[in-house]
Amino acid sequence: MPKILRGCRAMWLSKGDKSTLIGKDLDDLSIDTNPDTEQTKNVLGETTFSHNGYTPSIAVEYTARTEDEIYPVLQKIANELSVADDGITMDLIVATLTEEVKESDTKTLTGSGFKVPVRIVVDNDGGSTSGYAISFTAYESGNRIQGTVSVANREVTFTAGGASGASAQTASAKTSGGSLSD
């Protein structure tokens, strides 16, 4: 059985109805689940395990592009050092697709996924001579809504629950030269 290629797991950040597909300049993009667990051993030699949940986050080394829908939002957070929820809250859509997201340039892909509100905290801005960067961490701040996704031309449509009659939410993923935006 063949392995699932990394490009089959795609992520978009959005503020409103427009999204940016993230990952262009990255060779690693992972959600850190940050589990809260504890294993203890009592005086009788018995071991107990406690799992108190997760606090997922994702760190992104974003190379700024003016055509990306998330760029003005991230720049505003960096400029103002914003902390107010309405200014730093975005949506993260994560999809596991049938094929790598780059294939959506020529056909519609489908898969499963989730949508979750995240709070953006800018870690730094500046970068090297290769380009201006805004590094940030997105912290999940609500429940993951499970659903189905379809992707055409790197634009994602998320349908909560995946059932017929469920509301579909479309977000446009801006790209540069047909490549993934960061």
C-alpha cells in the first residue's frame, strides 16, 4: 500500500470568506497537539495514566506576499501588536485530500477535514535577505468542526458534517504563479 504524500494534507488560514493556502516556502508544516498527560506510580506499584486533553497549535514561518489574503491581517497584528480577540482570530481549515493539493490546478479534489477558530500570535517579523517574513503561531481556540472538503484551483470549499443539506463555506486560496502560498 503506497504512503500518503505530504501534499495531500493541506491547510488554509482565512479571515472572512477568503483564504490563503499555507506552505509554499516550508518543508515542514505540522500541527503540534500539545497533549496534557501524566503517568504516575503509586506505592503499591500500580501505574495510572491521566489524559486531560490537547491544546493544539501550529507554528508558521510565513513569507509575506501582498497577494495573500492573510497578509494584511498578519501585518496589522505585527504592526499593532494586537491582542484583542476580534483582531487576532482567524479560521484554520485542514484537509486530507485524495491527491496532492497541486493537482487541484487541473481537477477537483475531495477529502475530509475540519475547520477551527485560531488565535494568531506573531512571534517575530523581519527575516533574511531572501524576503520579508512574519513568523506566527496559531493556537486553536474552539471546537474542531468536522466535515468534507473539495478543492479546485487551490480554493477550498468546506462543508460542515459532510451531510447533504449542510451549509458549504467557500474560501478562495490566493496563489502566486500557480504555487502554494505560504
